[in-house]
Amino acid sequence: MPSLLAPLKSAREYLSPTLKTSAFLTRGVLTPSEFVAAGDELVYKCPTWSWEGGDPSKRKKHLPPDKQFLVTRGVPCRMRASNLENVVGESENEGCASALMGGGGDDDGEWIVSRILSEEEVKRREEEKLVEEFDLLDGEMVEKLEISQKKIGGERPVEAKEEEDDEYADMADFEDDNILTDEAAAISSTTATTNNDSNDSNSNILKVRTYDLSITYDKYYQTPRVYLMGYSDTGSPLTGEEMMQDVIADYANKTVTMEYHPHVAGVHASIHPCQHGAVMKTIVKNLMKGSEDSGEQKGGPSVEMYLFIFLKFVSSMIPTINYDFTMDVSASTNK
């Protein structure tokens, strides 16, 4: 459920002064006009995103009426975040990352980055494991076959022949009534097998959730803010608890909470922006340092790149929701 402090937070944002001077490179935050510029670039490079005006009664005066927030709909989510957390790879500073925020001493916070395996990587490792298991089984079968062949030699003992003759003789003892019983059992077994096969085929169908993602501008924190609304494979809205299944456990119900959307009706999962500015500042600083080390021209990334970088680090909290941010952004969050 949304926080009871939601009305107070809305009032706080309303009363906060609008940022007029650019502080993108120094503090990792945006002015409203910079947010619009970054949004225009995202829409241009990634057509799955678009601007919307939302409810006219909820429009913010510091943003254009038709560019109140960005939205992308029907984003697939094929597996739960917990499935990825079970196969966390070694720590590294790039790729699809799980950013774990610690209690750092300064305002920038502290982020530890660990690589989370992609869905394709998980499948590949499972297939390799199956191949190894089959190889082991094949080896065992060959060994057993060789042993059995060594044991077989010459005529079989007389006792063995007599036992076989007795087995065939015992078949004559069966009565005709038993045949009807066996047929009935066979029909029952066939029906059960058919039902099981039908259930198995239904369970093998991939049930894909979808999400609508929106990006608003938070005037108090002076950064973008992400809202999510999830739907089941049948199209029915997910509950808050179900949506938290698609969030890395360290963030569920902490950094990601259920909140009212500022522009449209309904409660959404929202990524709290309190650390967005600090993380963006660190990433931008490392991008600038990387450019200097490679001998490129100084100046850092342009403000139009902001949302691409922003969406890159947001994906570390919701790694199984495969939204589009096209451009490959590699930047460390280490200070």
C-alpha cells in the first residue's frame, strides 16, 4: 500500500523551488528543460518510448503540457528476479549489474556492483550441465555392458535353462478372466498418461508478464523517477506483492515501494529517487575519467545522454524487465 505520507511528499515537491541552473556534471541532477531534452533524445533513439500529457488536472507547470512524462508499454518480463539472484556471477563493474547500496559515510552513498547472469547465459549453463550428466550416464552404461559381456561365456548352466522352462510353463496357469482385468487397467493407464501429457504441455507454455514503465520528473530530488505497472500473462494487473517478485530482493519494499503515480490514476511500483543524483554523479565522473584516460576530448557526456545512463543503472534493480534503452552504456559506479 502507498505510504500515508504521500500527500505530504506531494506538497513538499510542489513547494520546492524549480532548479534553473544546470548541475548535471557536478551533482548528477537535471533542470526541467534538461529532462525534456534528455526525453526527446530517448524518444528519438528508442521509438518504443513516447511523451504523454497525463491527467490535465495533475499537470506540472514546470513541464510542457504534452511532455509531462515518458512511457513505454507492454515490456516483457519472462522470469522472476529471484531466478537471476540464484545465479549471481563474480563481481565486475560493467554489464547488466546488481547495484547493492550500502551505508556509505558521505552523501553519495556506496554501490557494490555484481554481475547477474542473463537469461540466455542461464539456459546455456543448464544445457552444458545436462550434456555433462548424459556423458556420465553413457560412461556408466558402457562399463556395465562390458562387465556383463565378460560374464557371458559358453553354455548357460542347466539350472538356468530349467528356470526359464518353468517361467514359460507358469504362463499357462493364467485364467481368461485376468485378460479383461488387464485390458481395463491398460485403458485406465492410457487415460491417465494422456491427461498428464496435456498438463505437461500446458506447464511448458512460457507465461510472460508485461510492464508499463513511465519516467517522471521529481522536482524535489531534481531527477527522473521510474514508475512500473505490471500485468499477468492474461492481462490482469499484478498486485504489489507480485510486482516485487520482479525486483532484486535488496530493493523490494525498500528502494522500490508502492506509490500513487503523479500523472495517472492508480498505485504503481516506484523506484525512490533519493540516491539517483548521487549515483548519476559517480557514473558521470567515471565516464569523464575514462574519456581522459583514453585521450578523448574533455567535457563529459552531454545532458541528452542522461536517460540512457539512468536507465542502465535502473536495470540493475529490475533486471528481468527488458525495456529498451538501445545505446550500450558502460560505466563504473565505484568512486
